[in-house]
Amino acid sequence: MKDHHSSSVLSELGEREAVRRLAARLTSRADVRVGIGDDCAVTEADGAPFDWLLTTDPVIEGVHFLPDAPPEAVGHKAAGRVLSDIAACGGEPLWVLLNVVATDYCPMERLEAVYDGAERLCARFGAAIIGGDLSRGERLELHAFAVGRVSRGHAVLRSGARPGDILYVTGRLGGSIRGRHLTFEPRVREGRWLAEGGWATAMMDVSDGLAADVRRILERSGVGATIRLDRVPVSDDVRSPGKNEASSVRHALCDGEDFELLFTVRSNRSAAFERAWADAFALPCTAIGEITTEVGCLRVTDADGHGGVYGDQGYEHFRD
């Protein structure tokens, strides 16, 4: 008899189920505080007053950027994705390794420009590219690995949300495909400020779309959430004459690659948090909803409280 489990293909499973199955095959160590399932792995630093943050991300031609994308922007994105992961845990980025796959006919000037883009972004946040590897392949691929640090026991994880917490997001969402997915600003300073002030109880960056990423916090925290659609901050990239507001909001919920911070704050601290944020940053930060007791359930409502359970999932690799 055919073993369906062993013959499943990735297009049937989807990214999340594939990761779950692979993670189940792995063992850990006593010095691993957090393994698979968060923006970064968190490990103890052998008696030091901080923990290590470790993360990795690919940027692949035809998947994460088009062949005609400016090479500096490709490098910026490769570095920015891992810096954003560290920001989402409230950490300080330190070192980046960059593995590059390129074709035989790739111009050296293109690779140099890729590195220039990555180097400029890393330097702005005090991180250094310290190595990597170069290999031949069928298209340009960048595989970045980053190390950061955070005060011992103070990494902000996806698992800290509790019923009653207020849900916030930085910046504006949707339409990143118009170019912002290559030029986004990783919210490193904001993430560190949120962690150091003890403001954020759970946090991640918005990479697969607001709806999908809220669900990741719900799953890790064992809670539900309600989002007010009229409060979701929509990017100008998805507003255009003749486009209705519902369509624009759906882009903000589902498009992905915004790389803004999504986080929760205890309700009894939300007013003080909003005042402190306004004093510290010009970047908008919007309260979009509240954490609830309905485990795993994401509801959306309008300004009058009308709505229901939200079904759209956002982006997931291997799903059409």
C-alpha cells in the first residue's frame, strides 16, 4: 500500500506544514532558549549578560526579485531581511555572512554592486559582513545568515501575547511589489527601543502579510485577535483613483514583504506607550486591534463592530 505521508509533495503541504514536519525530526541542546518557530533562534551566550540571536533568509532571482532589479537593491534586500528578523526580537545586529550563487556569465560588476547595497545597509546599523561563500548556479541567489544579541532573557518572541493586549503595527502596509520590497527600512532602532523599554509583549516582522503574520503570533501565544479594518494603515502604493477602500485594505492584509513591526502591548500600558513612541519616533505606529481569548481565531470588524472570522491566509511558499 502506498504511504501517502511519505509521498506528499510541497505543493500539497505548504511551507508551514513542511517546516513543522522537518522541525519534528530535529533535536536541540540545553543552551537553546528558542529554536524553530520565531523570527530568530535564541541561544545562551555562556554566562554573558546577553543572548545570541541567529537568523537566515534567502533572496532568489525570480522569487524575491526580478532579473532586472537594481543589484544594489538586491543586496539591500538580502541584508535587510535578516536585519529585520533581529529587529523583530528587539536585538542588536552584529555580523552577517552572505552566501552567493551566480551563473558563469554573471558580470563581476553586478556582484560588486550587490555587495555595495548589502554593505551600506549593514553599516548603518553597526553590523559587519564578515564572510560567506561563492558558488555556481543557474540564477542569482543570496543566502544571508546574521548574528545579533539581546539582553539575557529579554528577546521579544511571538509567544508573549495575552488576552486584552493591544495589537500595533509600524508604518503603512500593502503594495510593496511596486518597489518598497527592495528598499524597505528594517526597524532595528524601533525594535531595540521596544525591547529595552519592556513595551512589546510579543513581536515579529510583517513578511508574509499582516493576516498571515498575526496568525503566527496567535498560534505561538495560544490566543485570538480582532482587527479593526478601518484602523489598518494602508500604503499609498495601493491607493489609486477608482479603487475602493476594501480592495486597498485587502492588499494591506495580504500582500506581504512590508517588513514593518507587528507587536502587542499590555492594555494598561498602551496610553503611556503611545506617548513615549510619539516622543521617540516620527514613524507612524497604529493600534489596529486587540488580543482575545478565542484561540487561533482572527476576526475582522468595521468601525461599527460588524464583521466575522477572517479566512484569507496571506502568502505562503509552495501555495499558488
